[in-house]
Amino acid sequence: MTNKIIITCAVTGSIHTPTMSPHLPVTGSQIAEQAIGAAEAGAAILHLHARDPETGKPSASSDDFMSFLPVIKQASDAVLNISTGGSAVMSLEERLAAPIAAEPEMCSLNMGTMNFALYPLASRYQDWKHDWEQPFLENSDDLVFKNTPRDIATVLTKLGQERGARFEFECYDVSHLYMLRHFADRGLVKAPFFIQFVFGVLGGIGADPENLQHMKRIADKLFGDEYMFSVLAAGRQQIPFATMAAAMGGHVRVGLEDSLFIDRGKLARSNAEQVIKIREIVERLGRDVAEPVQAREMLGLKGADRTAF
Ligand code: KMH
Ligand code: ZN
């Protein structure tokens, strides 16, 4: 068990919509400002999605990504991790356009096809800021988040083998761990593996502590000492699950992508606020927060000077 703990901050994502919080960053400058603030607060990795600056809708446009990537890089040495999940409503080609253009050090990689049901969120709001939000959420009752073995192989080849990216393997269920093992056995990806256990997405494994124990037990069996785990839980289990992960020797992910709140019923005013909260908890548990240089070493990253932005 390493004492260094990597804090990832997922800054905006594609789950929440502008109506839900005035603090959700949507423009390039808002995303950059909040990402830089999160890094200053202690996040070694920034997990990044883009949004349309006018409407806040999840965007796959390379221009929208390029409106913040160089700005963050100038101001911070945090690892910039670009999502290849994008939004579940996008095709794989759309999802890969920006990461292929940007050649980041790190990308997310979703390890299985699944339901990604956001529609329960829709009933909590009435006055929508933008026309796209309500149908986007409600239509997720018939949405398939497609990540077939062919899709996974494409991401591993185009981003990993051809462009030198390493991965945040997003595992929403125990089955996804076996899929990762399969690709390791095929030789498409090499250790050390940075596995993000994802809890609380409707369609994936639920946020029950027994499930965290079980994910870890199976990952230990499949990957031995060749992996590190990090934990994210969507919604109000975000900080409790990150705390459990820190106590179990894992790493943590926070950010407005996964939860808009800082306390029960209280919106977080920024991503940095969540980073500060989990930082204090993990330090009180006796863990040291990893600097970006240490995270790069732990994850075997190619270096910020070898990206295309
Ligand atoms: N929002 C998380 C539950 C991705 O970007 O590749 C999943 C996620 C997926 O971060
Ligand atoms: Zn994401």
C-alpha cells in the first residue's frame, strides 16, 4: 500500500445540466478556471469533458476542448486526462475526435456496454435553463452506453498504442474488471493499471460498501500488485466512498461531474471546494496527497511535453 494518494477531479462531465447548479462550469474559461483551482487545491489529475459554451450541452468538438486545454496546461502541471466516454449519446467516433487530436497523457476508458440512466434526475427540476436538458435526461430510459470489445480495442490502439496515452479504466461493475483482464491477456495494455471503481450510476453497481469490498477483492485476484484502484461514487455517496477508498489504500475521485454537492442539500460552489474537503479527510487518515510529478511516476505517463496542445 502506497502512502501517496492521487486525487482526481472530474470538473464538469456530461451527467449534470446547467439548471442543476449555477456553479457547473460550461464555457472554456469556466472549465479552465475551475480546473486550475482544483489543481491548486491538490488534484494531481484533472478528468476533462467539454461543453457547448452557449448551451452547456456536452460537446465532442475539438475546438471546445482546445478552448481550455492549453490554458490549464500553461497554469498548472496537473495531469490532463481527456474523457473517451464523452456522453453516452455520442458515437465512438465523436467521442474520440478530441483525444485523438490532443494526444493527452491520459484518457478514460469505459470497460463495458451498459445502461446509463439519468432520467430519475429529471423529476427533481422544473424550470429548465435550456431546451435540450429535459429530453436529454428523460430519453436516457432508452439509452445504451456502447463500449463493446471492438470499441475498447479501438481506444486502446488509437490512444494507447499509437499516441502513448495511459488509461483511467472506468469499471462500473465486477464484469468490467474481467474485461480489463481479457485485454491485458491479449497484450493490448500493460501494467500498472489505474482502475476507477465507479459506484452509483443507475445501470452499474450500486453504492454499497459491500460492493467496494467485492470489487477490490476481485481486482486483487485478477491483477495482484499490478494495479491501483481509485473510487468515485455518483451523488451523495461521493465523499463517504472516497473516504472508504482512502482508508483501504486506494485513490479518490471527486468533482462536479459526479456530484454537485459539498454537504447534504448544499451545492458545491466549485470543484476546488470538493478537493479541499477530501484532501483534509485523507490527510487526517494519514495519507500524503500525491503531487502531479509523483502521479506521473506511479502511472508511467509519457509527460506533459508529449501532448499535442
Ligand atoms: N461520469 C462518470 C460516472 C468517462 O468520462 O469516460 C463516468 C466517466 C466516464 O467519467
Ligand atoms: Zn467523465
